Amino acid sequence: MSMQPPNLLLALSDGPRALADVAVLQMAAPLLCRLKPTKRQQSVMVIPGFLGDDRGNGPLIRFLRRLGYTASGWGQGRNLGTQSFDEDKLREAMDPLIEAGNGKVTLIGHSLGGIYAREMARGEPDRIAQVITLGSPFGQGRENASHANRLYQRLNPQPDERRTDDSLAIPPPVPTTAIYTRADGVVNWRTSLQTGNHPHVHNVEVLGSHIGLNLNAAVWYWVAKKLSEQKH
């Protein structure tokens, strides 16, 4: 299946639109902070997208902590691709969160970080409560459907043979929510959409940019909602 990246207008406007997402979030933050705090022991790890780091996810992590969750970033610096991070270290970083969360942790991944989250859940479903992806291009045709692909290939010249394009599209065996925007200027939004009839798999559409999905008021609402609905 061949897909094209977003059109040039969406691509060029994604950064400026991300600033608008932040402005809307600042106005909505007082209302979002009124959401009912959790009374259960639940843990969350937020994994950054390509070229992102924990500082960029800091506002979302602090929001989750305010709601009562044990939340942290992935602790591996800037996400430069699959060949620049250590899967074992990511697993080790999850251990204290799993202990604090009664044996499980929720993984939230922005873009490429969501692909990592899905693959971690695929390999260790007993340790993952649920996965929430934000504009993650895991669907078929993803290889040629992103404006970031050329830079990604330059930083990761060796092919990753662990997962094929088709296998990445298969949902992991845990509750999985894919949040996406049709105005995505970086990846073709169709590659961020889960397909098939799976009772534990959901798609949620929001308005906004790709870059700003981790700072999007609607995303924060849906993340809080999905965490509050989580079953143990």
C-alpha cells in the first residue's frame, strides 16, 4: 500500500499551528485541572517523538501528576530513532513505574514514541496496562508517508529488521487508543489510524497539528479519560 506524505501547505503550517495548540491549552488548562483525580495506584510513562525529549513532554507529565498518577518520561534524552536508544534501558526505566502502578504501566507515545510503546506492549503485555499513541505512523504505507522520513533514514542508516511494515500495523494485545489529526502536517494521518474490529482498540480524532499533539487540550482530555476508564 503506497501513501503520500501530507501536502506542502499542511507541512509548512504544522509548526505555527503547534503554537496555536499551546495557546489553546493555556486557556483550557484551568478546566482540565478540574478533572477528577485518580484514587488508584496507576503509573504512566510518556515517550517522546522523533527528535523530541522529556522536556517537551514536561507539561503533560506534570498534568498527569496533578491528577494523581505516577508519571515520568523515558529518561533516554533525545529520540533520534530506533538505533539510538537502548530497549533494555527503557525496560529498566519502566520497572519502578510498574512497581508503583500495581504491576502495570500505561505507555503514552508521541509519533515515533508511540511505535516504541506499541512494540513494548507487544513484547510484554502483562506489564502494560494500555497504550495511547499520538499521531504515530504505525499503519501500512508508513515508510513513504512522512516528511520526516529522509532525516530519519540519515540518522538511522541501518534497516530495522525487527518489525515489518505490516506487523507494526497489528495492534498489541492490550487496550490501545490511537489519537490522530487529519490536519497532520508531518505524517499521513491514515497511517496513525488503527484498522480492524478489535474490542480493545479505539481511534480518537482531534483538531490540531502533529508537532503539538502532546500539548493539545483535546489530547489531554482524552488521555485523562482513557486513564480514568482503565480497568485492573
